[in-house]
Amino acid sequence: MRAYLARYGGGLESLCMQDVDDPGCGAGHVLVDVRAVSLNFRDIMILRGRYPLPVRDTLVPCCDGAGEVVAIGEGVTDPALGDRVMLSVFPRWIGGPFRFDRADQIGGSLNGTLAERISVDADGLAHIPEHLSYEEAAALPCAALTAWNALTGGERLLPGSTVLTMGSGGVSLAALQFAKLLGACVVATTSSDRRAAVLRALGADEVINYRKQPQWAGAVRSCTGGQGCDVIVELGGTGTLEQSMQCLKPDGTLALVGSLAAQPDTLDPALLAGVFRMRRIAVGNVLQFHEMARAVDAHRLRPVIDRVFNFTEAPSAFEYFLNRDAIGKVIIVKDVA
Ligand SMILES: NC(=O)c1ccc[n+]([C@@H]2O[C@H](COP(=O)([O-])OP(=O)(O)OC[C@H]3O[C@@H](n4cnc5c(N)ncnc54)[C@H](OP(=O)(O)O)[C@@H]3O)[C@@H](O)[C@H]2O)c1
């Protein structure tokens, strides 16, 4: 079969398509014919050699994938042959809190989805909601589950709560959609008017342009009547953390997801004396994956897709993703119609 291989830290130059042996399908596993893959910032971190969890030296990259079950290993009762499935990023982390001994991940310590077929733990799969295409399903496992975990994995998010999302990347768009679905008010920050319009169309109640208003925490406080936010889906890291803490409600939750704007030595240590809960997010477990899929199914929610590339164009898809111009997920499919 055809698969892309890349080297950990080898950059985009190391990504090349090769003919490799079909992975087969052992006990407890199923063989999935991969129809669509989506890109995430963690795939770039792996190519740059800056990923916090163990990664193979040479690997099939990408953790997001959706496809059809084409073979079933011994002992597997679900899914069945022909089922449409999407893959959980951490197939061996079934439930409970994150554990390093269950942290094997697709497109990291395990081979990834940028191949024609992949053999995966049957337990780490979810059925694709009927209304979604393979492309849409492939957009969900990493970014959307991370957003779902950030919003629902800690304190209960009540209707009428206020959530702050940052930017218009994959995690933030999903967080906005889920927060609205859960009845929350959403304040979103972004870098441009074009992106602001997309955020508003998805239901953001307030949008703040952080380029025009670099001290955006004050704007967040004032548009929440001085109260601040109940939950912040933090993506900037040390570059935004200080302002996030300034606009988090006392007893609010800061879900620490990413560090896109990381800067050394920017945090006022006095802020750490505040009263809040900080949760470090690691995508989510298989049970949360099923929970999220049920919510997507029940509300006929559709992830935002920016552009679809063909399998042979995967390096161009990575370049496009790296340009950071996309609004929504960048997808790679086996065959573009
Ligand atoms: N902990 C986990 O389990 C987990 C899982 C998934 C992702 N992540 C992390 O979460 C982050 C986002 O992932 P993603 O897949 O959503 O990435 P992405 O799709 O590449 O998101 C990029 C978007 O983030 C915004 N952004 C970029 N630089 C920013 C900055 N300096 N300050 C504020 N916003 C900025 C931009 O939107 P605007 O132009 O609209 O501002 C940009 O379009 C990454 O750091 C990723 O590694 C963590």
C-alpha cells in the first residue's frame, strides 16, 4: 500500500510517499481503509522534533483519520466489516484521567493515518455520525475532542456560562461550536476582520480583534459586565496567560491547551496567587470521544472545513496548513472527486 513516512524532527523535507507492506490485522485490531485525514498543529511539532510525548524515529504521520473497516482481527465484536469509523488519538486511554502509560498515540508512538490503510485497536474507534462525510469525521478526533474535553472534562459547564476562545484554529472553532451547543455565551479573540466574520457566523456573541486591541483582557471584562469568563480555552500559553487570568472569573477554569504565543518570562508571578482551576488538556480519552460523537450526532453539528487535498498532494497540504491562512480544517483524502 502507499503510505507517507517522515522522520521525527526531519521537517517537511523528510515527508515522502512510499510503497510499504500492508499492516495486516492482529487480535483485537481492525484494519481501516483510510478515506480522509486532517492536519493538526501537533503534526507540525512532530516534524519539528518538538513534541512532548514519545514519538517513533520514523513514522507514518497524522493522528486524525476516518475510514471504512475492511478486516477484523480475532475477538473483535464491534465495529463490524464495512462500518464507517473515526480513530481516537489515544486508542489505549479508554477512560479516567490522563496516564503516561496509556499515552500511545496515533501518528506519534504508533503509526499514523497518512496511509491507505491502518491497523488500530478496535476499542479506540467511534462510529461516524450518519450525517457526516469521511472528510468531516476526520476533522474531529484531535481538535474537536480537545475542545470537548476543555469544556466538559472538568467542572460542569452550565447554560449561560461564559467561555473565551482564542483565534480561529481547529480547536477554537470546535470549542465555539460546542460551547454554543452547551448553551454558553462565547467571547472569541481573533487576528482579523475576515476571521471575526466566520466566528460571528458560527455564533460567537462577542469577537475581539487582538491586533487592534492588544490589551484584550479589558475588552473581555467589559463585554462580560465586568464579571469575566467561567472557562477559558487557553491556546496562547505564556504569551496570553497573563491576560487570560485577568479576565477569568474567581473560581473559573483555565483549560490549558496550547502555547501558540509562548514567550519566556512574561507572566507576572503575582497572578498565580489568584483563585482558579487550571487543567492541562491532553486531547481526550476514548469514552470522551464517544460522548463527543453522540453530541455531534444529536445536534447534526458539522466541523468547519477549509480545503481538501488529494493523497498525492499531502506535502502541499502541510505547506498550506503551515501558511496559517486556513479557517477550518485542512483535509487530505484518498481520492478527490
Ligand atoms: N493539549 C492538547 O491536547 C492539544 C490538542 C490539540 C491542539 N493543541 C494545541 O493547541 C494549539 C492550537 O491547535 P490548533 O490545531 O487549533 O492549531 P491551528 O489550527 O493551527 O490554529 C491556529 C490559529 O490560532 C490562532 N493563533 C495563532 N497564533 C496566535 C497567537 N500568537 N495568539 C493567539 N492566537 C493565535 C490563529 O487564529 P487567529 O488568527 O484567528 O487568531 C490561527 O489561525 C496548538 O498549540 C496545538 O499544539 C493541544
